[in-house]
Amino acid sequence: MTTSPQNVDIMAIGAHPDDVELGCGGILAKLVRQGNRVVILDLTRGELGSRGDAEQRTREAAMAAGILGIAFRDNAGLPDGRLENSHEQRMAIVPFIRKYRPKALLLLMTPDRHPDHAAAHDLGRDANFCAGLQRIETGQKAFRSSHVYYYHPYTDFAGVPPYVMDISDVFDVKMDA
């Protein structure tokens, strides 16, 4: 991973390759069409997933990023099935936030039925805070995204979501991704 800053508009973080596409792929496609530079950070390679192995998921993630028009896609290399909001795992994410310097973060919503998704929610939020602390040394300038939004990869939550974005104009792009 290079550490030179990229200054993107949006960074979407998912626990596994495909979380972002399923949860907010349409939103990202819409934002890209509006001229925003978007990066996806997958925290794991999805090596424990039931559908395909890590190599297949890496190939599919790259294809999906191309379909959505994503500027960059990275992977933190954390262990699938063992995400936890620990200091070590937060420090693995901090360099990515500092590298891309996103104006806004999109993180998984909690509660979620998948333990890695719930952990990714906490990890992303807390790594963003830590990324802004000058005394955490990564060889990069401290940076904290000032806007954090949440997406849900499923529709099994109760009630009405607080915000819904119409993606009908890019729904086919989301489905292709």
C-alpha cells in the first residue's frame, strides 16, 4: 500500500468483498456518476465465505469496482470470521483512512446478524477517530473524516430507515456489480 494521500470524496468500508456492493453499491454508482471519487476498503478477503474462495472473491470485487466506477479498492487483510474492535485491528485501518482522506465514510450499520459486520461498524468508526490523532504514528499526516454515514446490507431491520436514496437510475449498475 502506498501512503501518498489520494483525497477521495467517499470511502465505503465493508467486512467482506461484496458487503459494499450489496449494501450501498447503488448509492456509490450514483455518487460516481455525479463526479465523486470513491474508494472501497474491504477489511477481509472473505476467506471463510460459503460462496467462493478468497481468490474468486478478489476477482469478483475487482470486476464489481470497475462496473461501479470505483477509483480505488483496497483490502486491509484482517482475518475473516475474527474481526474485533481491537487496538491492533483499528491500527490496521488507520493508514487507509489517512491515505485516502475521504470527505465521508460509509460504514456498515449495526445491529447486524453477522458478527463481522457488527465488528466492522465499530472498527470503522473507531479507526476514523484514531486516524485523527496526531500521536498515532504511521508515517502519514493525521486525518479524520468529518462525515460518517451507515448502510445496511440486508432489509431485515424494523421500522423505516432514516434516509432512503432513490437509485432507480443506477439499479442496473448495482445488479451488474
